[in-house]
Amino acid sequence: MATKKIFYLLISCIFLLSIIVSYVSFIDGDSETYFNANCWAFSCENTFHSDFLVNINFERIREHIKYFGSLKSRVTGYPGYNSAANYIINFFKNITEEFPECGAKISIQEYDVLVPVDVNTSITIVYPENKTLEAYALWPNLIQTSPLPLGGIQGTLIYTGNGDLREFNNKTVKDSIVLMDFDSRDNWINAAKLGAKAVIFIETPNMNYYNSIKKFLLAPIYFPRLYVSSSDGDYLKNLIARSSSPPIIIIKSRMIYQSVAARNIIMEIPGEINDTIVIGAHYDSWSVVPALAPGADEAAGISTMLELARFFASHKPYRTVVFVALSGHWQALSGSRAFTEQYIFSEEVISGLRKINMFIGLDFSTDNDEMAFLIAGHAFKVLVDDSSLTKPLNNEFVLRYSNLGTLIGNIISKMEANFGVKYNVDVAFRSDGWWARIPGPYILDSEPISATGIIAFTIRTDNCYRINWGTPLSTFEKVSFENLKPQVEVSFRVIFELTNVKDAVLPSYVPQRITVTGSIRTGCVTVEGKSFTFNYSKGWYEPLPNAIIHMPLKATTYPFAHIITCSDANGSFVIYGVVTNLGRSPYFAQFISKEGYPVMAYLINNESGFIEYAPDAGIYGSRQIDFYAKASNHPYMATTVSFKCSTIELYDLYDVENIADILTTDPRFTDTNLALTPVEFQVFDFKSYSAFSSFSYIYYGFEHVGIVFIPQNQRFSLSIRLGVTRKLAILLLNTSKIPEGEGYYSFSGEKKLIFNAFNYTSDIFRLASSRYSMLYTFLVRNAMSEIFFNNAEARLNRATLLIQQKRYDLAYKEILSAFSWSIALYDSTFNLINGVAYNTIILFSVIVPFTLLFEELVFSTKGRGKIISITSIGFIAIFAFYMLHPGMKILSNALISLLGIVVCALLLV
């Protein structure tokens, strides 16, 4: 018996041990593949040489950066980008010719990507001189590039310094063109909401990334924004100063989205065994002025990769090394997603003929010399979104990266011991603190690849703001090679060890379209879709051709994690590299509230530049058809519907009562809300007070700008509600004579409607004061309501006077105060009316039994006489109630309420 128990215990131990081994091991279809820390330590001990760093030619890296930084713009699709691509191709060719024994093979991978192309932007002075200046268009507001009509637009030129409201004082802003310093944050919105036609930014010497990122919005408002050099800006400022009246200028700009053929450039250096390590870096750049994007500091990653390629060509690796120069980084990782689809999911890799061990991305800056090894970014947040790395028994992925992190740490420790230097490195292969010390959102070219199940990470500069990125002045002179050197040394050493270690077997994985492991659901699929519009004449849907398709990735307010593509002549579109790990979008729109990736289609009018078709959240749109690409299978079929629209732009969207933004996000994680007030936009047909059959809105709570789309040629009213009952804004087009309003009119696409705090305050004050005045006439009063009324009226009158005097800074202080008082007046008046209504219902409830009891006690008649007496007493009671109580005079449906009570009473009798 004891022997039997020992046997069963032994079997149980073996079974448990096998489970543990299955999680610690990494198994592919052919062999047991694993990381062994002891073997790795032995490898490091035997391959480190003090003269290793001599093989790194920093001068060549410097020359690469200098060349890339000399190009006018490397934004994907621009001439400088093509020059950079050709430079890399020629460099790879020279390597194969210089080191033919390495057997390197070069291939070009092409894909289509939609980019905003700046065409024929200029400024022409009409008065007092005749001169034309070179100018450049700024990055679009999401899908809205704000192209001008072919002849341009004309307006008077005013200068507003840093764009604060006080800089607009004593100037006629409406229909003007505003000249503003670049270091002005997002104050260009002041020009837009005051009615300016456009803004021109002047180059400043201290331009930085955080000013650049403030020069465009995710809300797709139409507002042309141009950029001029400092010398041309000084000329325009002097022209304004010496002119007796404001100069008159014409600006031209036709920035439009174009589909361009982009290229990923691949060079493969074969090794001794069938293992492959892929090294990648992007060679395109980004600037808020896309035609001026030298991106010298941004070229540190690709320049390091080129030197790595040359090193491995002269030092043949044990494992095959594939170098890929990626493009389309700032177009939501379009180059990396295309590479994933065409290379990672190639038949050669799927069949196992090629084993890919890992992908290593290089993404350097020279702000400092600190480094982080990162497995996740803000495009998809693969592996870390649900803290799954903290669940090792549930998840195989934790072992892949935690063991790898330990081994990389061993390499770096050995480097420090051998070279006598200290490297600032954070191997952030963890779920808590996976962003290392990076102070803001970022995206990694390794993200789509890691979603397939293949090990993928990026070596990125840590704890820096990349302050010179995104500006036209990111030039070679601002690159710190002293800070770059440690990053190059560490990346060289780590990659060298990974490619040449022979004493350990590196894992390889077959890429998966969809993977479910424990709590992780990930994978990488293709979304195929079609854009439609509902044809009311035919009573059915028809394709919407050549539409701009917008699909935000994950739950992010980071502008470079939004896929923008286009549909073809049949309305069809394809999006590669969509990660299955489902997301939720934080901004406010009817069709953006479920899990998945919302797919939305827009069509821009070529002549006016305005949005002609917008996503439809009505009964024929998202209420009928699901807009969400859940990416739950491959390929995933998506459908989106748009309608012909007019555009309403809304500014000054604050929670004025609490003096707060509607949405406050964690600056590190753009999908993490620190504070959020639910908001709802309600748009009504003014004639019928019913919702339109087609409408939609886009509003990001962290931006103070929203946009509403409604059918053309309609009278409408608009209400914005915070929470359950609080009002943020009401638009009625009312006057003191018509306080309930006449409704605004939506035009047929040739103009847009702009509303700001002054409009909201005026409309809500007139409405609330009219209703309170009505209550006041019936002796329904409230002391607080009168305080609200007096303050709102006084401040609104002062604001109106200050606007007439063109003292905008003081006017806005008064108008925002009046806005808050007016909302308080509206709420208190609403509560008073509700109080009257509740009181009326209670008294109605008393009238019915009173009538019956009074008749029985006083008259006590029978038959027809009883009906007559009850009716007479009831009418007398109601008449007395009407004369003594304001309820029936205030409430339009009071009699219906009484009838309902009578019916209920009869049912109980």
C-alpha cells in the first residue's frame, strides 16, 4: 500500500514538474528552444574583447546623420525622403561590393501610404507693396488639411506676437490673416475662434517639440495655418509697423492627402545557421511643417543601423541578420505594419523555412545618454495592457521577455566590468513601469511584430523629451554625439552577442494571426472594408469612393497612433497590421464607445476644402451598422457609413462651473483618464424638435474644440450636456424678443459655422432669463436665481461692450464669468420650473379626491345629478387652482397631467 502511494506521489511530482517546464521552456515546431542564463554568461565571458569598440566607426555615423539632416524633409513621400531611401540603397550596394564574401542580398518592399503633401504654398503682398514670399503649410488637423481655393484667400494682415488674447486688442480680427510667433503654444485657436481666416507662424530660434505638437488638433476643424522663415517674418512685421493701414495679402496653399509609394529597404546577411535576427530603424522624419523636416537628431537610429550593417558585413555573423530601413513611422507605423504583413507573414517564415528569433528596433535621440529596452508602446500596448506580465502561470509571454531581460542585463554588466564605464540602461521588460522613464507617449516600430508572438523590442533613448524633434530647426548642429556614443556602444554589443552566441539556443516562433494565451489575446490581422453613404432616393446604400478613412489605434489621443488611409473608386480599403488586442477610444462620439477600432470615412470637397461627407451616427449609420473593427479574425471585414454634411465648429468647450477641462489625461498614457466628465451632444431639427436622421460629432475632452456634422440646409438647435443634467452650452439663435430662438441654419458646404463662449452665453442667458421672468410674473421667485441673473446680465453686458471696444482679453474674462453665471441661472430656473411641476402634480392629486369627498358630504346626489355636481365642483376647484397657483399658466401640459390623474383615480374606484 505504501509503495502504491509513493508511486502515485512520484507520478504527481513528475506531472507538476512537466507543467512548470512547459512554462519555462519555449517550444517551436522543431526543437526545444530556450534561453539559458548560465550558457549566456559563459558566452559573454569568452567573446568580450576590449578592442571591440574599435570596430565602431563613429565618424561614419556622424556622416550619415549629417547627410540625412541636410535633406529638406524626410517626411514619407517628400523628395528628401526619396533621396534618403536612395542613399540607403546605395550604401547597402556599396557594402555588398566592398564585402562580397558576406553574401548580402538587398530587396525593396513597396507599400502605399496616405500622407499630406504641401503644394504651392505662398504669400503675396498686395498692399502696400507687390511681393511674393515662400511659405509652408502645417500638419493637418487629423484628416483636415485645410486646403485653400485655387485662387487663394485675401485678407488684412495683423501681428499678434505670442497669440495671447491681449495681443489681439485694438485689432480687427474677423476676416483677417493673423501673423504670430511660433512659440505661442496653441494660441492660434484664439485667432480661429475670433473669426480670423488663417494664421501665419514665424520661425523662432527656440522652437521645440512641445510647441510643434500644439499647432494642430485631432478635431478636424478647417483653419489654414502657414509657416515662414524668421527673415520673411521680420519683413512682414516691419511691413505692418510702417504701413498706415493694415497690409493686404493673398495666401495660397493646397496641402492635400496623397497616396504615395513608400519603401522599406532590406539587406540580409546570411549566417551559419537557420536563425534570423531582424534589426530595424525608421529613416523618415516628422515636422509640424512637413515640407521642412530635416530631423537630424531623429536620424541617429537609422545611422547607427547603417554602421551596424557595415560591421556585420565585415564580421560575418553566426546567425542571419536582416537589416530593414523602415519608412512611414509617423503614419501610425505604416512601414512596420507593411513589413509585418509582407515579411513576417511570408510563406517562408510561416512554413518554418526561415526562423525569426527576434526583432530589435533602434530609436535614438541625443538629448541624453540614457537607454531603455522597451517591449511596448502607445500604438497597441501589446502584452502590457492588462498587466498580463504579472501573471506568469497564466502567460507564456512573461518568460520570453523576463529571461531575455535578465540576459541583456548580464551583457551590460559584463560591458561595464570590462570597459570600466557605467551605462544608464533600464531593461523595462515588465508590466509595471514598462514605459521606463519616458515622460510622454511614443510608438515603436517593434509593436506590430511583437503582436505576432515573435520576440520584438526597441532600444530607445530614455528620460528625454526629444525637445528638438518635430521642428524645421532639428539640424545637424543640435546633435550631441557625446550622448549618442553610449547608446551606440550598448546596442552594438547587445546585438553582437545575440547574433553570435553559440552556447545557447535562441527561441523562434511562428507568427500567429490570433493568439490566446491565458489572459492575453493578441495577434496581427488585416482589416478590409468599404465606405458607404445612404442614398435616400434609392432607399439603400451605395459606395463612397475616394474617401479618407480614419481608424484610431488603441485608446490614444497621441496623433501618430491614428491610421489614415483612403478608399478606392469602389469605396474599398485595406489596412494591414492591426493588432487584435482590442482597444477603447476615449474621445466622445456616438460611434466611438465600444471595444474595437472605430472606422470612419470623410470626403473633402476639392474646391472649398471643407468636409463634404462625415461619419453617420444616425439611423442609417452606426445605429444600423457596426463601425467597429474588432480585428477578431483575419481578414476582418469592416463597414462604415457617411452622409453629406455641414460643419459646425465649437470653441471654448470648458467645464466653466468647475473651471476645468472636460477630460484630463495622464501625460504619460494618453488613454488613461485622470478626470472625466461625461458629455453628450444633442442636435435637433428646430422645426420638429426631433433628432436628425444623420448626424455625428467629434470631441476630444482634452481639447477645447469640437466639431458637429449635420445635414445641409436645415434649421437646428444644439445642446451640450455634462453628466446627467448639467448644461455646457445651448445654441438657439435667440433674441430678447424671441428667447426660445429661431434655430441656426446649416449651409450647403460652402461655409462653416463657428461658435464660441460668447454665442453659448448669449443664447443660454436669454433663454434662462426669459423663463425666469415668466416665473417672476407669477410670483415664483428664488433669491439665488436673482443673484445669478444680475451677475450674468452685468458681465454679459460688460463683455459685449469690451468686444465692441476690441479689448478681447478683458472681454473673455467677463464672458467666461457670464457663461458660468448663465449656466447657474439656467439650472436654478430649471429647478424652479420642476418644483412648480411637482407641486402642481401633488395638488392635482388632491383635487380629485377633494372633489369626490366634497360632493358626497355636501350634495350626496344620485345618478345624472351626481355626475353634474362632481363635474361642476371639479371645474370650480380647477378654476380656483388656476387663479391661485401658477402651475397651469407655466406648464403647457398641465391639463394632460390632470387627465392622467383622473384616469388613475377612476381605475382605482
